[in-house]
Amino acid sequence: MGRWEPNARGRLAQAALELYAEQGYERTTVGEITARAGLTERTFYRHYADKREVLFFGTEMAKELLARSVADAPAEASAMDVVGAAVEALAARLQENSEQVRLRDAIVSANAELRERELIKLAGLADAMTDALRERGTPEPAARLAAETGIALFKVAFARWIDGPDQSALPDVLRASTQELWNVLAERTPT
């Protein structure tokens, strides 16, 4: 093996996802991941704290995307419109790698420890949007309510997208879920 390996992080992530899918998260070792990727365990630990972090590496990037989307929104936009645009930007980013996102979800869904970590990640995403809304001047509790509602919409839309029989794009499913929420809030139910 050479001293420098191109795209080591990506190769490790791909190897880990494949192994988690084949034999389960619990039964996969870091040694197996690095062997599949053609890298060393030392290289693995340079990129990830542990094998769980392979599945959650993108959390900070997602927080930054959401916060930036909120910050860059037009000043006259409502808190809910800002949050809606932010979660739609996240949905569009996830749609770009839909096969990997679906595989990751299957792995996380099959493990209680990983599901708990996923909930912590989602709470962190809501916190990032809440902070960004406050910086825009949205007072409490409106900032928290808007951010938490956005994450709830995202969770529902994501689950519908994962379980959906068709190949709808995640942003489309998110927009449909948002419209359903507005219908519920207006006490209109689709017939």
C-alpha cells in the first residue's frame, strides 16, 4: 500500500456500507472495513472515530447546509418558509445519492443504537436551524417551533420516500407532506 491513498474516506465509507448491508452492523469490524477498502486501520481512525461514525459523518455538513439556507433566505420570508426551503435544500442534497441514502437508512433502522444516534442527529439539525432563525431575529418560541416542525416534516417525508412504492424524488415528497401539514393546520382534509 502506498503512503497516500486517494479518496480514502469515500472508500472506507463504501466498504463499511457494503459490509453492514451484507453481514450487519454489529458483526462488521473495522479490520474488515479496511481490508475491503484496501487501507489500514490507522487510516480508518484518521477519518472516523469508530465504525458508527461512518454512518453519521455528514451530520456537520447537513447542519451547515441548513444554517446557511436559513441565513441566506430573504429577510421578508416567514420562519416556516425559511425552514421549509432549508429542509428542501437538504432533501435535494440527499436525493443526489439516493441509493446510498436508502442503504444507510436500512442499516440505521436495523440497529437500536444507531436509531438512537439518528434521533440525536435530527435534534442537532433542529438546533442548528433554531440558532440560525434566532440570528435572523426570529424570537422564541417561534424559532424553536419552526425548526422542530421542519424536522418533523422532514422525518415524515423521508419515511414516506423510503417506504414509497414509486420513485418520487425526496424534495417532491417533502413538498407534498408540507402541503398536507398546511391542510391539517387549516382543518382541511383531502377527499
